Amino acid sequence: MEDSYWWEKIVLVVVLIVYTIFPLVAFLNRRHRLAQSKVCDAMRECETCSVELARSLVPDAVLPEYRFRGMHLKMSAIHVGFDNVGVKLKKDGRCILEGVTGAFRPRKMAAIMGPSGAGKTTFMNAICGRAYYGTVSGEIRINGHVSSIAEIKELRGFVPQDDIVHEHLTVREQLYYSARLRNRAKTSASVINSIVEDVLNVMHLTDVQHSIVGNVEETRGISGGQRKRVNIGLELAARPTILMLDEPTSGLDATTALDIMRSLKTLSEIGMTVIMVVHQPRYSLFTLFEEVLLLGLGGQTVYLGGSQGVLPYFTSLSFKMPEHENPADWFMDVISGKVKNEDNPNLKSSGLAEVWAQRFTEIVTESSDPSQVRTADLFTFSKALDSKLAAAGVSDNMITDENFLKLLEVSGVKEPSPAAMHELKARTGFQNGSISREKLSSFLNGLQSSFSNDLLSDMAGRYNDMGASEASASTAGSAKLTEKLAGRRARLCAQYPVLLHQNVIRWMRLWKHKAFSLALMALAAAVFGTQCKDKLAPEHVLCPIKINISHVAIGLLMGIACLPIFGSDRMVFWRESASGIRVGAFFLSRVTVFLFDVLVWCYVFTAVWKVSSQAPCGYWLWLVAFRMTAVSAAGIGVLISTLIPKSSSTLATAVVLLIMGGAISEPQVVAEAKGSFNEVLAFLSPFTWTSGENYLAVIAEMGGEENVNIFALDMMDGYRNVLLSISLGGHNLGYLTAAYISCSVFGFLGLTFGYLGLRFSHRGKQA
């Protein structure tokens, strides 16, 4: 009989191999992280050495803090216009936003401000296509064409107010997977790594790049401010041309908030349009915004223009700001009606929108263009380099390794480590141990740019998502490009391997939880197995009941254990789905990894249960039946985890599985169900098929129905009636095949409806 289960042994070997691969993947990932750390250290040291050398040659040269290597935007510019935008709630028709008109220009950092209830987040959701709770009116234009930011997800980044991140991944891993999933599949590994490095540096996360993000409940990870930076960095890794942020400074101290704003300001200077909702900023932060949209109570515009023009505007309306007052807070008091206008008592907060509409002549005031800052030219660097080399006693045109070290010494620059020196030589263009003065001067002159243009820069990856001619399309003539990008989405087959790798890493980080779950499974198996001791022979009247109880036990355990698959990370899924991650790839990657957990738990439960119960027949006979129950119950758990809120999912799973296994499929109920409605219900429960197949298989193994207790004959006939009356022809299929087909259908339906539940529930939050 054992030989008939040869395929079961093959499945066991496959599971063991996979469980060996999981730790191996995690080990290789750790080695890669350590190697990447060394590369990062060498790159930072090389960058520092280069900047110090350039500043020693030309002290007046304006050098940015960091030069981007991979953060080349997917499109040159996006101009967002909006005319008479309003939102009415669907539930009661109340208007919460009305008549907002204006525009946000490319390469600027804009703020949306107003008192509580002014509709700041609603307005952002409206232009992003995320206002699922209301009806949006008015017209939104992208580069002059009627559209919505929601239609160009490839170019948009949206940072939610809550820090929705993967708790069990490191900072670098979070950014890496976001870059892999949200850039085109053919993007090279070097470009992806450069993007991650750029985000780590611009968001000042380099020091914690290998730290687990964690949470506030179980695993202590990085600080709240660092989590906020990671939250923003996930969107930056997609290289968006327009970045939308919902209150990115909420919950942060003033210093951390200012640091984050300066980082975002740097991104606007390289071409990104940054639009955010801000709540009560300090004035030094407020002045960083080139454009400010102020919304009054009722969701109407009371000002749209440069941040430097807000104070003069309200002063011109005869409002007087007290001394030592934070202007940004005072603006909110004026809009809320808390400041009385002594010179013009008739002007109240409700009339500010009307006054603005009358005085509104120009959307924004021009601000200085950072690109117009005077820079040193190549001749200046060449002349300074010649002077330094002469001071070092070098007269040759070709600079050797030895002479380069002399140059560093004369310039007061510390000699870098061997790894950093190798990186520096590769960037500058050393060949055969030397470099010309012209090449070195050109390299140092290039440090004034916001983007690296040395020999190791990924210039070919700059526009790897499209042709260079497309990327440089003018603002007015970019409709075709936005159409092309709006319809683009990575294929499931490209995203699935990345998400699978991500889930394997998460699986290894949760090994303590897995071990604890396994111990609980073993404990439950031992308890239920002991209760079945000496009662599993066909001669015992309780045999079918004990088998059924054991199946209900493993079904409950598996169903509840599967709830965290989607229940715990529902907000993560909503964010990733809104960012272009395919639902199928997300679903399949998680189910694939968890499937092997279900199989291993089933192996352990069966082994412990069999030993504790001293069950007759072979191990594989029990395993086959228990596994069918486990997979069917897991499918139900997956379905519930996608539809029921986390707070109620455990109770819902217990109720569904107890009704299916403890009521509908109870042996005595099945025995009495023939010809009644209960028989139909018995067909609809996987426990009927698995418990019935298990009981009938034990009877066949132990000598046939002649050995069945006379009081259990009705139960045997009831199970036989169900298993052999399958519409496909149960008598020809046999008990085992009929049970396999039925349980496969139950499992397939559970997973299918789970996928549909994940895809179609809360569609507004996936926009």
C-alpha cells in the first residue's frame, strides 16, 4: 500500500527543497547587502574626495551636496491646470470643495494649505483621481490637455499621510523593490542600484539603509522621522515627474520637517514638480514653497501665488499681523475668521474667496531660476589644476598615480581608501595608470551639475523608459507621450518574480512567528490525537466522529493561520495597487510562499496526531485526507482575509469553518441527510468529502464494512452516498478521486474569489 503513495513522497521532497531554498535566498540577500554596504562606503568616500579636490582648486565654485546618478525623470515636465474644480459627497450631496481654479507649474514646489475642513486633501485627491467618496466637477488639464493625474500613474508619485511601509524589510530593500517594480522591466541592475543610492542620499537614509523598518507594536525599528523619509522614498524610487504628498510633515518636529522639505526642494530643482498638503509649517519652511494655494472654509480659493507674496496680499486687505507672530499660522487665523479686520470690518473670512476672484489676475509670480546661478567654466578649473600640479612639482601632461597622490596632498585632501581610489580613478578616466589634465579638469568641472556625468554614470539609462526625443518633448506637444505612458503597466510575469523574492525575504524575517505557529500546530495535534486514542478502528462507534473532529481541528488551524496573508498588509496592497503593482502578481506571490507553510504544517500536524492517537493504517493515508482539508480551509481563510476587516476576520473564519465542519458535515447529520436539504448542504462542505474519504479509506484498509460497528453503518452509508454520487460518476472515480476533485474545486473557488475580493473591494483606495 505504501508504494501507492510514491507521489506523496515526491511532494514531500519538493517541499523540503523549497524550505532549503528559502534560507539560501535570505543568506545570499544578506551577503549582497554587506557587499553593497562596502560599495556605498567607497562611493561616498569617492564623492567626498572629488568635492574637496574641486573646492580646493576653485573655492567659489557652487557644488551641490549630491549628484544624482539614476534619478533621471521619465518625462521632462508636467504642467497641471485646474478650472472650477469642486467635489460633492456621494452620501449626502454636500459640497466640500468649490470653484478652485489655477495651475501648478513644472519644476516647482507647491503647497496646499488651509484650516481644518477647508478641503486640502480632497482637492489633492480630486486632481489625482482618488476622490472616490465624492463627485468631482470642473476641468483638470495635464500639459494643456483635459486629463487626470490618475491617468499617468507611470509619471506620478503619491505619498499618503500614513507611513505605509513593509515592516519586515530593511530601508534599502524597501527602496530596491519599489524601484524594480515601478520602473520598466528592462531597466538594468546598475540603473536600479543608482536610483536606490540617489534616494538614500537625498532622503538622508544612508546610515540606516540596512535597518529593519519595524513597527511600534512588536519590532522596534527606525525612528518616526526616518519612517516618514522611507514613506516618501518609496515614491521617489519610481522617478516620478510629479510628486504628490499628503501632509508629509505631520507628527514631525520642526527640524526634521525642514530637512525633509529641503530634500524635496532639491528634487524640484532637477525637474520634479512637487505638490503637497501642509499643516501649520514654520515660516522658514513656508518660504521654501514657490507656489502656495490657500483654501478657505467651504473649499474655495483665497490665494494662489508665490509664498513671498502671501503676507503683502493680506496686508493689502488691511489685515495687520502682530509682531513676533509666525506668518504661516497667522494666515490660517485670517482664513478661519479669527483675525478681525479693524480697517475694513465688512471683510470677513467668508468673503475672502470673492475678493480673491476679483483681484486674481496672475496665477503665480515668477521666482529665480536656480539654473541661472553663475558657475565656474572649464578654463577656470584647468588653470587652477595647472597651478596645483606645478606646486606639487608635476610638469607632465599625463598625471600618473603617484602624481595624483601628490595633487591630493598639496590640495589638503585626505588620501581615500583603496576601494574609493579605484572608484575615483574609474570615474575620472584613468587608463594604464595615468590620466590627462584635460580629462581631470573636465571631471572636476562636471561636479557643478546636479547629475553625475563621469565615465561611470548611467547615461544610457537616463531615458531608458523612452527615447530621448520623446523625453525632451515640449510641454505643449507631449500629449502622445502622456497617452503612451498612461496605458503602460508592467506585466504580471515581470512583477511576480520580484514580489516572490520580496516575500521570501519577509518569510525569513518572520521565522520566529513561523516556529511559534508550528509549535502551536503540534500542541493542538497532540491534544486532539490523544482524545482519539483507541477510537479510530472501524469497530469503534466513535471512529467517524473522532475523524471528523480531527479534520475540523486542522481546518480551523489552517484557516485562521492564513488570515495574515492579506489581512495584515491590506493598506500596503492598496498603496502598491494604486502605484501600478498588478493585483495578480501581488496575490500569487503571497499565496505561493504561504502554500509551503500550509504543507509543512500539515505534515507536522499529521505526524504528531498519528503518534498521539496511535492511529491504525499508514501515515500517508491520514496525510492525504488532512491535506485536502488543510488546502480547502486555507482557501476559505484567504477569501475571508481579503473581504473581512482584520478585527473581525478571526471570528468570521471560526464561524464559517465550524458551521461547515461541526454542523453540516457532522457524521450523524450526514447519515440522516439523505433525500433532504441537509444533503445539499453536505455536498457544499469540504469537510464532508475529506472526513468521508478518510473514514471510508480506514474501513477499506482495516478489512471492509464487515468490521464496521453496527451503530456506525448509517454514517458509513451517508458518506458513501455523498462521495459516490458525484455528477462525474462517483462509482467510476472512487472515494479518493472524488474527494480530490471536490476539494480542488473548493480550494480553487476560495482562491479565485479571494483574488476577486482583493481586486474589486475598496477600488477607490486602489486608484
